[in-house]
Amino acid sequence: MNHTTVEVAEWMFSELKNAGVLYQTAAVNHIKEQFGEQFIYVNDNGHESIDKEVKKAFKRLHGGKAAWDRDAFYWGWTSAIKD
């Protein structure tokens, strides 16, 4: 089955809503297994990362209510109330 960037982003958003945080390592592993390698790339630091188009779609879904923690490599809710 061919998945779309929106489907991957929707999964990420669902995980964030359910758990309150979304760790990149866990997300990368799940995306590779469930959606395919095409949604993952190796960044400049040599780490696997989530496709930029997926991250753009994810940002549209959370509407700026989630923030990326550069030190701990996860997304979490900002002080805004999640809906």
C-alpha cells in the first residue's frame, strides 16, 4: 500500500495527542516499519530524520501548539491547551 505524507503526519499527530510527547527515534522506527523508508532520510549529522514534507504536514495539524525539543529530540505540547 502506498502511503502519503499526510497519513504519516496524521499518525504523528495522533501519537502526540495520545502520549503528550513524540520522540523522534520511536517515530522514525515506526514510520519505517509501517509507512516505508521513503519518509525517512539521513540528516547532516548522520541521524535518521523524518521527511521535511511530513514535518510540514505535522506542523499544519498541530497548528504551532507543539514544539521541538532540540536537546531531547522530541515534540511536546507548548503551554497551549491541546484539543
